[in-house]
Amino acid sequence: MIPPALALAAAIAFGLCIGSFLNVVIARLPQGKNIVFPRSACPRCGSFIAWYDNIPIVSWLVLHGRCRSCGGPISWRYPAVEAITAGLFALALLRYGAGPDLIVGLLFLTALLVITGIDLDHQVIPDEITVPGIAVGFLSNLVAGGVPWLDSLLGIVIGGGIFFMIILLSRGGMGGGDMKLGAMMGAFLGWKLGVLAVFMGVLSGGLVAVILLALGRKGRKDAVPFGPFLALGGAVSLLWGEPILAWYLGRFAG
């Protein structure tokens, strides 16, 4: 048995490394570039980044957020993604323990992080993540058994179907990327937690949109990326969805 503190430290270290890779995916995938080769380079001067300047969070702090070669600024998003990934991996370990369900959860969280980063930068939810993610979510649950296959299948239909109906009723007021993301969340979470994820995403997205409108930061016709809010709902449902549902049903449906 691995001591809990050591397992948690390993999850954090693994999350930091995966977060560093996710930064590459977020930057390169929308541009159609290879996410593995060549190795990371400064986007301003093109200098390859040495291994000692690519240590998650630490290198950014040591370099004061600047490229060693040209002195150009390095976005704070890079250490933020690494830290958030590490935190989510640690929470997933505490939630599921070491086992097949943890692997499924980590796959789901990494997909949500990439979707969030790309949607914030480009206002698009990448099909390259959501479409394979639907299959991965269903098949991984089929193997691991964390979510019954029928619940996962219903999650795909209901999660995607909610947004399909919204698209029809709003005549294109919401994009197909949201529909595919809803289906992916349903595949990983099952239909109950998938619906909860959609509800929390809509609630949080609507609240932020109202605040931005009230502050004059956005106009009525300005687009607000919705993927990050759905991703937030998906992460919360994965980590705490079951107790949230139990509380809700016990309080309002009991």
C-alpha cells in the first residue's frame, strides 16, 4: 500500500507534468500543429526552451514570467493551467482513490481543461476533443464499470439532446460544439450527473453573463464562451455530483 501522503504528492506531480503538456495542446491544436513535435519554443523569438526552463510553475517563477532568450513575457496562463491540473488530479485521487475510476476521471478532467483553454482563446469547442471524447467516455466506463453502460449511453443522448433542442428552438443561438460537449459529459458521467453538469454550467454561465452585462463589460450581442462554464459543471459533477444530488433529492424530493 502506498502511503496516502505519497500518493497525493505523486498525483500533484503527475498533474503538473500533464498540465505542462496541456498548455502545448491548447496552443497548437487550434492551429493544426503537431502537439508532440517539435519541442516547445518561445512564440516570439522561436528559441527552443531548455528542459530546466520547462519545469512546471518553478521555471516560470525563476524566470519572472519571461523568456530567457529574448526577455519576452510568458503568459500567466501557463503556470495557472499547470496548477489547476495538479489540483484537480489531487481532488480526483481523494474522490476515487487509486483504481480504474480514477483513470476515467483524469481523462475527463484533461479533456475539460483543454476545451476550456481553447474556448477562452478562440471561442470554439474543438471537435478533436469532444467527438473522440464521447467514444472514450463510453468505452472507458464500459471497461472500468464506474458508470453502467446504459447510463452512459443515455447520458450521450440526453446531454447532447438538451443542446440540440436549444439549437432548434433558438434557431442557431447555440453552437454544435456545446451539443458535442454535452454528449461527451454524459458519456463520462452518465445521464444523471450529466444533466447536473449541464444545469450547473447553464446557471454559472448565465450568472456571469448577467454580471458582465450589468458592468458594461459585454453587450447583448457579444459572445461569451460557454464551454468553460460547462467544463466547470462537468468537473464539479465528477468530484461532488453524487453528494449534491443526494442533498437535493433529500431536501426537495424527499
